[in-house]
Amino acid sequence: MFKKIDSKQTFPKMEEEILEFWKNNKIFQKSLENRKNSPQYSFYDGPPFATGTPHYGHLVASTMKDVVPRYWTMRGYYVERKWGWDCHGLPIENIVEKELGSKNKKDIENLGVEKFNELCRSKVLEYVQQWQNIIGRLGRWADMENAYKTMDLNYMESVWWVFKQLWDKGLIYESYRAMHICPRCETTLSQSEVAEGYMTVKDLSAMVKFELLEDPGTYFLAWTTTPWTLIGNVALAVGEDIDYVCVQVTLTDKAGNFFDEKYWLAKEKITEVLKNREYEILEEKTGKELAGKKYRPIFDYYQNNGVENSQNGWMVYEADFVNTSEGTGIVHIAPAFGEDDMELGKKMTLPFIQHVGMDGVIKKEAVDFAGLNVKPSNDRQATDIEIIKYLAKNNSLFAKEKYEHSYPHCWRCDTPLLNYATSSWFVDVTQLKPRALETAENISWVPSHMKEGRFGKWLENARDWSVSRQRFWASVIPIWRCECGEIRVFGSVAELEEVSGEKISDIHKHIVDKISFDCQKCGEKMRRVPDVLDTWFDSGSMPYAQQHYPFKNKEQFERSFPAQFIAEGQDQTRTWFYYLHIISTAILDSHAFGNVIVNGIVLAEDGKKMSKRLQNYPDPQLMFDKYGADAMRLYLMSSPVVFAQNLNFSEKDVAEFVRGALRMLWNSYSFFVLYANIDGFNVDKITNKSENILDKWMLSELNNLIKEVNVNMEKYDLSKTARLFPGFIDNLSNWFIRRSRKRFWKSESDNDKHSAYSTLYEVLVKLSQLMAPFTPFIADEVYKNLTGKESVHLSDFPEADVLMMNDKLNQEMAEVRAIVSAGLQLRASAKIKVRQPLSVAKIAVDVESLELQDIIKDELNVKNIEIIDSNKSLQVDKNIIWDSTGKIGLDIRITEDLRVEGEAREIIRFIQEMRKEANYDVDNRIDVWYNGKCVALEIFGNLIAKEILANNLSKGTIDDSDISKKINLENGFIEVFLKKN
């Protein structure tokens, strides 16, 4: 006997019971223990921040990271699933800053780095419980109790080891160069961080007049979208081969007086720049001929105040980066605020004027603007407006306009970034790139275009990685330096303890910055460089640091590297995936992972970004409470979101999986348990040898499904796999079970009945195994009850039996279903109920099997099938209607005999409804009486009695009947009485 099943069971309640079962019986732990001596399948899990509750993006990633490990565990591998927490960096710092009300970096320094870092430590795991609740309710199995944390000493020590490996290979260097900084956070950002934060904004642009020293009243015109950088201007750049012209333009002053000014600009930009002004071309030169001309500085704060190399400043130079796509063809150069500018400054030994601090505030030397923030958060154009007012007042402004463009912002605090020359420590990615491109060939991507596309292009264009940050709560750069130039780099805590003589239990900034020791070269004190590491260095070091490699778990790490599988969102192609690959190529000359699934973004139903403020999406926990996790998982895994495409989340689509595939599966399972218990079906006597064509077909479809699931899972194509299940369940429920229903409770042969049970049992058990990675709850419920075994997740994944596969039969059955569907549509168009028998169906398809013909006859309720030649023209007969393809025609003439038989079937249907209304069990036998004249009952009484499980069917009435009703017939009505026998 199987456990009785509630056919109306709610999935959320069932899942809660399964969760409790998993917990009480330690099923996850057993799944690992069972495979501990098996081959290892390695999976790396990118650690999330616990600074907020999980959103739908996390649910997508977590489901993928659960489906794949569950699958490979059932395939016989040991799959460790170690959870991790990302603990460092600006996300944590910004939370603390908001609570403190800090406006800038100085506020933190005034508070004290130690106090600030300890506050950060206290906030790191604030939402851990909420994460554990949601991830657990999702059904994901992960070891969260023994999670690694990037702030732990063991993890951070391995990060030091990674850094030391890069140092020893000559891949770390310090340089002064133009980079993007966040003036609020006062730190540099890497190429990938900058790429994350672009926003389309409107800025003020200015066309500026630079007056020639040798020819007052003549100006070079240059265009800029960052007027605040003009204070740092020291040169103008032109293109060597670009043609420039000097034009004379007549203007009027405020008093209405006419005067002339002359402007140099690129010839092809005249119309765009001068617009409708009248002009006269006075002179024409190439950029090469203009080079060397001097001009008057617009701002003279620095020119006569001892700035180095002033003799080379405020002059025109040639540069290959100048073009005429925008502006005037003349570029204003401020070496402190641009990469091209800085390179030209180095090449030509130009003055270096950095009139802005890392906090974005203009320095005191620029007296008219001292103390202004160049990009104030409350009004980003305010300082540019002041600059433009100054230009206009001093006759240096030719034109101004608003300019819409894509501008980088801080990925965490949304502050506009500044292009700013400063020092940083770099990983020499340029040196690594050729080998990194080679090792990347070993990685398989889903979708495949990521390999050469988003990831490949980023890797091809990768620049050296700035790994130093001028912040506080992070892994630190393990470099100690002496003023004499001597440098010591540490790859372990033990090395630092030996040199310093101190016992070290924490290597955060506020601890190690206090540690100094004597320089072996000069005897002075060596102190740590103040910078900390980019948080992505933590993440990229994860394969080694999660196992405290190489200090511990050496053999375990070597068995698990490189990972066979990782998965994250497409933004990680430029971050986590990229940094994992760069570090592994650098220190182990290998790719870090073999297979990647890249997911897209889950958006609100209207296509907008999900927002708590807008409340434009349902809470994930409410979705679990309402529909269950299986439905959510199947919905997400079936969608394009696991193929790097965006998904507009739809609650009604989640509900459709409940009403559709999952409810059909539950009903099939419930049907089996109900009738198997009634008939005492013995699973020990199951047989796979059936002569029934439905069994052969169903088992063939099952083994085809097993084959397709394995093929697609080995390709990491989760959406294609998940989409296989609804169609198969439809075949099972709406064809096999519906067509076999009578075999279970009215079969003429015990063998045939047993075959039907055996087939349905095997299908349900193996289907539960196939679906277990995707829908772990319903799969375990079905499997446990049917097999009596502890859990589906402790079983082996099915392998296809090629001997059971019959492609010809599958194709024929599909054709039969198509014929039936077309025939039923013909009945509907003719308004003839299916219960009304018809004489013949003509089929222009060669259906050889008599068994398949019988299925068509039964489905369409026709007496005969006539196979016709599809190549011959159809005989015109007004009594026969054809479908649009000409594959099937129905004779719609209804004789009196057919009408009476149809009436008998209507009576059967009506009495079956009465049985349900009286709450009879499906196997209850009944007695039936009827009053009134009914030819159908007289002719088809035996058939009716058999169908409704009646021991007695006779004329008359009964006073103590359980239920009685009138049945309207074509020629009157009869009254029917039912009583349980």
C-alpha cells in the first residue's frame, strides 16, 4: 500500500513537509556522504554580500547553482557546495557611512580607522538569517553553516599568497597614471568597476577661445564637456594631417557696435561650429604647421607660480588621438585629468597642474573657485556654470550648450567619477594577455557567443588592473616599504610574524598598519603602503582562499581545480569570471573553470528595473507561500534568463506552471496511488514486457526523455532541459493515462492491467528522478512514496535504455494525436458532441497499426476507419467534412442507431456525475433504477451498467436512494435513482 494522496494537495504545504524531512533526516549531508569516495565534480560559488535580502537575480543564480550540482551528484560524483560571504569593500563601507552620516573620507579618518572597520565588521552578516531562510525555502542545498568569509584570517592569508605569487612573477608594479576616481569615496576604480557605472546624463559643454600670443584677437577654438578641467589646461592638440582654417567673423557687442574676431578650427567643422554666422576664410594650414604656436592661458593661477616645465606649456602640439568627429578638431589638454592628455604631457614634458584634490574639491591656488566641488552631488553642473560665467566675463567663451552623453559613475554611491592622475599598484595584465587568451579556449560558455563576444572582447581589450584602493575595510596590500626604496612583500602571516616579532591574528588595515620593522638595507623603519586591495582581488582569489590554500587542503584543492562549473550574471563576464581567469592564468597557467552558465537580469513585469521603492514586483517569500519553490524554479529555469537574456517577471506565468505541468504530474501520481491501492499493485512484480502499444510508446518516450535530459545537461543547457518536462507530462497525463484509464479498473485482462500499472509506475519513478534537480520537492514526494526509499536525491540518475526506444512508434503516435486533434476540431465545427458516435472517419495518412487505428476510432468515437490514398483527389460528398490539410474527413450523418448509442453515452456521463455528487469512491458498486421509457437503456443497458459499476440496472423506483435526478433526453426524460451496493 502506498501513502494516500490528497488530489487537491497544495504545493507550498507539501514543500514545507519535505523541507522538514530533509532537515530531520540530514538528506543533504547523506547525499555528500554517499559520494565521498566517488570522483569529484568541482563547483565554485561566487559569494554574495549579506548587506540586503536576496532578490530574483539571486534566485536565478541560486537555482542554477542547485540544479547542476544535484544533477552531477545523482550522476555519481562528489559535489562539495561550500557557501561564502563577500565581506569587504565599498558596499559595507557605504552602509556604515550612511548610518554615521559621513559625507566624505575625512569623516572616517576623524572617527578613526579602527572604529570604522569594527563597525564594518559588525554589519557584514546583518542579513544572514534572511538569506538562509530564502535560500533554504528555494530548496537549494549549500553548506551555509561552514561558509567561508572573505574577512576571515585564513581567507585573507591566501589572498596575500596570491598577491605574492604575482609579485614573484614580476606582474605587480606601481605607476602614476590617469585613472577614474570616485571623489566621494576618494579611491581609484578598476576598468571593470568603471564599466559598471555608466549613466546617460546632461552636462554643460563649452566652446572656448584661446588667444594667440603672436596675434591678439585671433583665437584657437577648442570644445570640452568638462569645463572644470580648463583650470588645468597647459596645451592644445591638433591632428598632424587635419586641415585647419583661420576664419574672420563679424560680431556685435552689447552696445550694437561691430567688431571682428578670427578663429582657428578644423576646416570640415566650419558649418557645424559657426552655424549661421557669416565668415571669411583668411588662411589655411595643416595641424603640423600650427604646432609650436603659443597662446595665452585662460587661467593664470599656476603659470607664473613656479610650476615645472612651464616653458613647454600653453602651446599647440600634434597628437594622433585628435579627430574631427566632435568639437572643433582642436583638443584642450589637461595632463592631470585624462589618459591621452597625460601621455602627451609625458611625451612633451608639459607642466602638470592638478588643481583638484582626490575629494573633487578645487584647491586654494585657483582662488576664484577654491573650495568648489567639481561635481557636487546636489547640482552636478554648478561648478561648470561658474567656470562658464568666468569665461564669458573674460571674453574666452565662444558658445555653450547642454550635452547628453554616457558618463561613468561610482558603482556603489552613484557619484560622478573623475578622470584623475594618481598613483596605483597594478597587475600587468598586458603581459599576461596572450597566455590568458590561450587558456580561455578551454572554457565552454552558455550561451556560446559569450566566449568570443562579451567575455572574449573584454579580455582582448583588457588593460592593466589597478588593484589598490585608498579605503579601509578590505584585504590589505602586503607590501612594506622603506624611505630608502627597499620593499618587502609578504605571502603569509608567519613571514610577517617572523620579521616583526609580533603574534598576528588579524590582518586588516587598522591592525597591520601599526606593524613596522627595521629595514635590512638602511636600518630605518619599514611601514606598510597605506592602500588596500580591490575587493575583486578577494573574489578572484576565491578558489584558493576558500580552502586556505596552500597552507591547508593542498590535495583537496588540486583535485578541485579548475572548477568544472560556475554560474553568475552576465555582468560578471567583466568582473568575477574575468578576475578568476586572470589570476589563475598568472599563478597556475590555467583556466579557473571549465563550464559557465551566464544568466540575464530579472526585470519587473513592465520591463523596468525591480525597485523596492516602486514596489513593482512580488516578494519572493510570498511567491513561495503562494505557489511553492518548484513552480518558481521550473519557471526560471525554463526561461531565457538562463541563456543571458533578460526576463520580465510574470506571476501569472509562475501560476501557470502550478496549474499546468506540476498539477498534471500530481494528478497522474494521485491517480496511480488511488488505483494501485485499490488493486493491490505489487511493485515487486513489475514488468517492462508489455504488448500494449500505449505502454511501448510511453516507455519509448520516457527513454527518449532520459537521453535528451542527459545530453542537454551535459551541455549545461538548463532551459532546453527544463522545457522538456511539460510536454512529456502532457503526453503522460492527457494521452497515456487518459487512453489507459479503463485498463486500470475495467481491463479484460489481468496482464494488461498489470502492464498499465507497471508502465505508469516506471514512468513516475524515473520522471521524479529526472526532475529532481529542477523540482526537488515534488520529485522527492513522488519517489519516496512509490519506491519506499529514503530520497530521490540519494538515487542514481536514470540512463536511457536504447532497446526501449522506438522512434518510428513515437512518430506514428504523434501523427495519430495530430489526426485526433484535427478530427475533434471537425466535430466542434459541426457542433457534434464527442459522445455521439459517427459511422466513419476517412484518413489520408497511412496508419498501418490496427491498434493505432483503434485509438483513433475510440478518440473520435467513430465505428470505422477508412484509409484513403492521399495522392487522389477527394471525393465530393456533402455528408463528409474535411480538415484544412485534407488528412481527415468525418461522415457526419447520424442514423437512428447512432443517435441511440449517443444517448446511452450521455446517460453514462450523467450517472458518473451523480456518483461524484454522492461522494462515492471510484470502486464503489451501485444499484440503479429508472422511471420512464428509454430505448438507449433497453438496448445498451449492459454497457451502461459496466461503465458505471452497477450490479443492478432495472426499471422502477426506490424510496431510500442516495441520490435521484431527472435526465432530459431528446424524446422526453427519465428519472434515475442511485444507491450504494
